[in-house]
Amino acid sequence: MKAIVLTYDKYVRITDHMIQNYMTIWPENPFIFRIPYQIYPSFLKDKYQNKVQLIKTDRKIKPTLLGLIEDLNDDEWIYWCIDDRYPINMKIDDVSYIYHWILNIPPSDLSGIMFSNFPKMMHVKNIMSENHCIYDKRGRKYFRRKNYAMIWMHQFLRVSVIRKLFNEFPDDFNQAKQMDYFKASLVLREEHKLYMYSKSIAEYGESTHRGKMTLNCVESFKKLGMNFPTGFEIANNFTQKSIDIPARVHGFIAAKDLK
């Protein structure tokens, strides 16, 4: 399965860190990470070999993304993994089961599965009623989502979801943060049936905050024995884990509290 990584050259070491965490937590993962570049990052190919595909793209965000999926069919499954998240912990048996389960479901029935359950997502504005839930063969429940909330979280998606979303964005924007405003004004297409697992089976960290490296990401680099990337300041009063097992959202924690 292609894993689509939205990133750019400055964040190449952040991308490396994200992939290394997947390889550490899930060594047998089925992903081939597609990574855009302007300056060829040969070290990624040397390190990960056939686990990565390096694709030269435009510098702008929209054509970068569309270039990464240009040769893929709308109905194809991808793993959507923006560089600013990285896995900390995953229930691999459960995630692997979902991966194999969705491969046999027709596009008309399923367009996306997110396996992190955020408390704020469990709101009537974000999910449909119980009547719209689906169940896998093990009887586990998935809520149907109403909108693009949490679309930047790592998850399984059909190519058409990302392609049609980005085609609605302006051509010339240049700040990733703007994408939040664009998606908020868009209505999720009826044919795009996105679901969220009723439990959280993955924990993610956020790599940066307002352009600075989070403390949890700094600690993760150290834990993996990776060199800290140049060109980044450290947000000395900020650490964030995006989602926990069970679901807990972490906010501001003083540096002295980070063990």
C-alpha cells in the first residue's frame, strides 16, 4: 500500500523520524512511503531502500500532493500520513486486521477508516447516528463521519478522498495551516464514506508546534538514537501527544515535567 507523505525539503529529517517510528513499532508494515522532494534526499533511499519512493514535485503544496497520487486510481487504498505526526504506540494486531479487512470492501461502501477515536469527534456535528455505523467481521463498531474533521490524522483513505479534497483548494496557497480553513468550508461528499473506529488503537505524537520542535519529538529522536535536525528551535514549554490509548489529549506540559 502506498503511504502518501505530505512534506517538504526542510522537514526531511522529520519525515525520516516518522518513518523510523513506523519501522520500529510495526516492522512488517505494508507501506511504501511516497515522499516529495526538490533536493534529492539520497540518505532516505539508502536507509529504507524499497520502502520509500522519492518523487520530485512542485514546491507548492497543492501540486505536490496531486503529484504524489497522479498515477494512482481513485479507488486505490492509501495510507495518509502527513509528516507532522508520528506513531508512538499501535495495537498492531488490530491495525493489521483493519488493513486486511478493508481491502475486500468495495469503494461504494467504504472510503476511509481512522483508528484513533478523539473525544471531540464523538459529537453530533462530527458523526452520524448509530443507524449509520458499520461493523467488521469481529463485530467491532465504526462511526460514520460527517465532515473532514481530523482528516490530517494518519489513516486509511481511498485516493479519491484526498484528490477531490485538494482539487477544491486554491492553486497558489503556500502555508500548510491554510488547509484547515479551506477544509472547514467544504462539505464532505456523499460518496465518500469515512468512518472512525469506536476505540483508539494508536497513539501519535505531534512533531512541531508553530514551526518549533515539540519536547516529545525531541525525546523521540533521542530514544531512536537519531541526530536532531538542524534549523529547528525547541518549543521548551510544549509537548503534545495527539491521541493516546485510551483516548486522552495532551496539552501544555512544562519542560521539567517531561521525563
